[in-house]
Amino acid sequence: MRTRRPFLTALGLTASILASAGALSSSAEAGQRALLIGIGAYQNIRPLIGPPRDLVRMERFLTDHMGYRSDEIAVLKDGQATRKNLLRTMENWLVRSTKAGDKVFIYFSGHGSQLPDKNNDEKDGLDETLSPIDTTKDGRNQITDDEFGAILAKMSDRDLTVIIDSCHSGTISRGAAAESASTNEDQARTFIPDLSTRSGGPTPAQVDAHRGETSFLKSADKLRIWSAASANQFSWDTLDGGIFTRNFINGVSKKLADKNKNGTVTHAELIAYLRTEATAYCKTNPRCSQLGFTPTLETHPSALARAIVPVAAEPETTTEAKPEQSAEAKPETAAAETAKPEITASAAAEAAEVLVQSNDADVKIEINVGRTLKLGQEFRISVTAKKPGELILLDVNSNGEVTQLIPNDIMLQNGRDREIVPGRRITIPDDYYGFAFAAGKPLGRGKLLAIVTEDDVKVDQLLAANRAIAVVPNSDEFLGDLASTLLEVHRKDKKNRAVRWSLGALEYEIVE
């Protein structure tokens, strides 16, 4: 049974923190602080049913998996979460009570909306907002993205994680949301303020500008912002809590997001899992399907390969059954694993972990002489796919170093493109290259990665700098930048969605 310090959940939370602010801010051992906010019992606008359950789950997640003690977690629920109390608690419990290098975790479950922009920093003319318990029908008492951003700026030297499970989280749609939906059906976590300035409705230019926005806030090097939905989309509230929150916690705590089944869930794996689950949910909800449901992660590319859960904070044992290993995650040949059971991972596998995606295009890679290559042996690589797109072919050797095989300078000089079409095999090196590949050092396991992008992805500049068929400088940075671009939200259609791309992989080994 967990115990907790009473002042952390009492209605007098802020008063208690204010009274002890000096002691908190002077502590050199703060280490980490979390603030969890959940609002369902709205009095002036439509109530929500999921946030109370979200809070219970998120607090348990922090203590059981993220290494937080109960006395490091402050919880503001319903009547505690007024605008005044939220702002003062963030200032005193988080800003004043932590120092450079400390971990800060902020979670919000509730309504989100928009208000007229007062400082002209929004192309669509509206600020995105968090809606405290005392939000009025005309939108007063909300916390704007500018106000929230100013608080986070004071903690720019901390290790910040922000999770927003509300409709504006990827910036709210100005489309009509049901205000009087039955409590037995899923609801959008948004309300539309009665604003006279909106009487004429948004212009087409404002709608486009709104859809093109990224998230509630921009990220920085040490800031990770998880948002339930992209711009022009809703976050969904159910009797069993928020869809996004539930998937986030289950993806990590039950390791459902562990794509490669290595026991660790990375940021890249989690965002891929969240989007897969959100898409599946939309198939059961017509209103969700209409606008889409695309969770977003704003962070520095270097964070994508990092584990969500600190290794030291993971429980040593667990009674939860591990999810069944998918066919896609199993070794391609049992013989290879049997022959070298001592090899459980490789630098190549670790480096490639930042690229996580399903293989909807059935991308296949083949090495003409097989997957075990002798030093000096010549070979060719071929790629096929069942969907059209643009091919990126990478080699990650046993040291984790990356070589960009396609596109390359020789292809361009010979008028060849990297277009891949169903039924057409792309082979490298082909006859026009004038040379052959030969297996070289380092010995050990490597990995070939074939990416087929169906959408126009802004990677030309990144790829152009690495067309020499040589080891890419700063391979980790290259993979992070590539993955970050592929994880961006596609905003060129009528509704926002994830970029469409597929990933095929083939592990090989070079031996003496």
C-alpha cells in the first residue's frame, strides 16, 4: 500500500506549498518533481468523465515505473485546479522547488480550447489554452499557451516532460464539438467558448494556419512534449479515461510499445505505438475518423532513442505477462540465433532503434549471397515493395556506423532515381555502377534498413549531404534527424495525419 503526504492532495495544496516555499526551494536534494492535473467536474462547461481515472493511473505509473516517490508528486483534482491555484502551484512546487538538472513532469487531463491571440504570435489569430475548473462559458480564467510557455521557460535547464491530454493539445479544431453528448458515449475533450469575436467564423487562411500548427508548445533540447492529438483534431474522453493516457501508460508499463522486444520502450517506439492505437480507435468512432487522431511528440531528435523509463527505476520483478512476440519481431531464421546464442544485441540494432515503423508496404531486402558474408566476399542488395514511394537504403554496421546506400551520387550521375514501384526490383550495385560491393570490416552483425516514403518528406537536404556511399559523420545524429522528420505530422491533406512510410530491415553478419 502506498502512503502519501496529506498536503499533496488536500484542497489547501497551494497554501501548504506557499508556506513552505522557502524550504522547498532551498533543498539541494529535490531531484525531481511531478504535477498531475485532472479536471472532470467542470461547473460552467461540459463535464468530463475520464480525468479522475487518468489521475489514478498516471500517479501509479510514476511511482511504479518512473521512480517517483509519492511525496515528489503533487495532484490537483477538480475543485483544486482553479486558474489561480494552477499557476501558483506550478511556480512554487515546480519552478522554485527544483534546480538545474532536476526532472520535472507535468500532466494535464481536461478540456482545452482557444482564445483570441493578444500578442500577434499566432497565424490563426488564436491562442491555445488549458481549461481550469473555473473556466467560464465565454472562455475566461483559462491558461494560454503563452502563459504556460513562460513558466516552462523558467525551467529550461531542467529535464522536462509535459503530457497534455486535451483537445487543443496539438491545437484545437474550431469545428463544432458536441456539447451535450451522452455520458455513455465517447466525448471530445473540448468546448467552444461563446466569443463574439468569432461571430464571423474562421477564414480559410486561418483554418489552414491552424491545421499547420505543430503542438501546444515548441520543444527544446531538454523538453519533451507529448500531445494527445495534432492540430485540427480532438482528444477523446471515455468512461475508462482518456484514450491517449491509457495507451501511453499501457504502452510503457505493459511494454506493448516495445517493437523490437528488447525489454525497453524508447520515445520512438512509444510515439509509433500511440499512433497505431489512435488509428485503430478512430475506426470505431465516426467523429474521430472524420478529423483523425494523431498523437504528437515534440522533442530533440537525440531523445528518440532514449528509454522512457529509467533503467534503475524499473521494478526488478513483475507479475504482468509479457505480450506475445509478433511474427515481425521474431528472428528471421531460427538457425542464426541457435548458431550464435551468445549474441543478444548489436551496436547496429541499438543504432537502428530510433527508426520504428510498421511495414505496410511489405518492403523486402535481399542479399544475393545470403545473410552470412565472408570477409572480402562480393554481394548485391535488392529491394522490393508492394506500394509506390521513394526509397532510402541504409547500412548500419556492427559498430553502429551508418552508410547511406540510396540515394547516392552515382545514381544521380546516371540519371537514375530512387523511385520504387510495385513489381520493380532496385538492385545495388547494378551494372551501371561499374564496381561490386565486398564485405569488409568491422566483423559482426549489421543491419540493412529500407525506408519507402509514400508522402513527400523533407529529407532531401539531409540525404544530399551523404551521397558518397561512405560512413556518415555523426551517425546517431543522422538517424535521429531522419527519424524526427519521418515522425512529423503530414498537413497537406484535408485532415492531419502521420506521414506514410514503411520500414523493412534485414540483419546480416560478416565473418572471417
